Amino acid sequence: MTVVEVRSAADIPAASNPRQSAELAEATIAPTDLIGPGDVLDINIYEAGVTLFAGGSGAAAMPGQALLAGTPGAQVQKLPPSRVNDAGDISIPYAGTLHVQGRTVTDVQLMIQRALRRLSQNPQVLVTIAQPLTNTVIVGGEVARPGRMLLQTNRETLTDVVALAGGYRGNARDLALRVTRGGNTVDYRLEDLIDNPALDVRAAPGDRFMLVSAPRSFSVLGASGRVQQLPFPRSSVTLAEAIATAGGVDVNYGDPAALFLFRYARDGKGEEAPVIYHLNMMTAGSYFLAQKFTMRDGDVLYFGNAAANQPARMFQLISQLFTPLVTVTAAAQTLKN
């Protein structure tokens, strides 16, 4: 446990919350047509001359398709939808099993074309992702439209994902965005992302977002006007504002020279340790320091009792004990008269 006497600006801790020191690294911009397990592919094969896939559902190509095939007599065959299995493979007639995980649509087109080149005359292949799964994120919690969302450009930021999910519900200062990427989970205050664009990094395919209600608050104990847990009225609250919200020091029992703030802070080893900050509000400079001192979620504000007020408290306690007796005696005297 460490006790810090706050006498100058150098004694005031940094405003940033140490629990948010771990941040997500900027995601690499991946191709939007990257293929992975679960994706469903639509594959069209264009052939000229003697066709390998002639008959069946094959039909004469449209003029544009003939130009694509390079021969007026080209035909197109649309294969049944191909879902990429867990191993990242698909099966194509006459081409066999192809490993497509981590490949782009253009790569897969060339793979199928090379596999059919000796079996078909000048085959041309067109692949599209009918049901994308790899390039998506999951969004849940306090958003208007939770569910799976496709990243159209892979340049969407964390707040872009919230906006594309219909926006947030509730007050931004009470919300936290929990992002899970791989085995790493980081919580961001939504207002911090709005106020500090440097924290608003790009979303990555496979991310999971959960917007949770997490109002910030601080507790007030001791000889204050109010002993309770108080919410943050806005995203950033100073110690001076917290004292005012708590009603200040009780003039009958409190000691302005004994103002304490309790919190957990990270030490030099990165471990959380209890720290006590002491301010003497009998000195004028402490009021200016309190305006620079930023409160954090979970802080405990304690107003010490004045030693000179102990007899007054005892007198009040005795008065409360004897008040019923005095009342009964006065009532009896009234009845007698």
C-alpha cells in the first residue's frame, strides 16, 4: 500500500485508466475476397469448342459470355454451390480437391483453370463468394441490429462496426465495447473511442464485438453530505466535481484537511496495488489540484472525521437516547396540570 501526499501537480496521477493500457494493434488490411472455411462459392466454367461440361444444365452463352470465352460457340456451366470445408478444401469435377483456404477469388479461378486446361479447350472460370463467412464479424449487445456483419472494405473501424449495426442503445458514457480478436480481449469505453480517434483501430475479419452497459461510478464514505455510490455525470470527472457531487465535507463532523481517495493502480511491475491519495483542503492550492485530478471508475472518496467534533457526536448520541424519556415526562406533567 502506498500513501501519496498530493501537494503539487507532479503528485497527480495520469488521467488515463491503466485497465485500458492494453490496446488492439492496427489490423492488416486483408483482401475482401479472401476465402476460408464456411464460405459458399458460386463457380461458372466457360468452354469453347468441344466442351467438357456440355449437356445437363449447360446452355449457350450470352454474347457477353461468348466474348469472355473468346469463341462465339462458348458455353457456360454453373456448378452447384461449393461450400469450403473445415480443412479449407473444395471439390470440382475433373479437377479434384483443391485447397482454397487463404486464397483470393482470383487465385481460385486460376487454380481451377489450370486443373481443367488439359481436359477442356480454353476453359475460363468465374468464381464469386455467394455466402461470405471469412470476411465477417459478430456484433452483439446494446446495438440496434446484432448479428453477423460483412466487412465491405476491411477498412471499417471499431466505431464503424457499431454504426453499421444500427448504432448503440443508451448513453455513450455508460457503454463499453468489448472486442475479442484471437485469444485477446480488450475493453474500450465507447466515449474514449469517439474522443480519441487513435484508439479507433480497424476491425479485422473474425472479430467479435459486444457492446455492454458498464456505467462508471465512485463511492463516497465518511463525514460527507452523502454516503453512497454516485455515477459519473459525464465521461470525465475531476476530484473537485466529485467532492461537489458528494455534497462536500459535513460542516459538523468532517475535517477538510483529511480528504482521502482510495484506488488500485499499477506499480512498476505492472501489478495492481492499493494507493491512497491525501489532500489537505485547508490549503488554497489543493482546490486547484483537485480540478486537475481525474477520477476513475471504482474510486473511493473518504472524508475524515474531525477530532474536535467527537464531543459533539457524543452529545448528539446522548440526546437521542434521552429524548424519549424527556418526551414522556413532559407529557405526564401536561396531563397532571
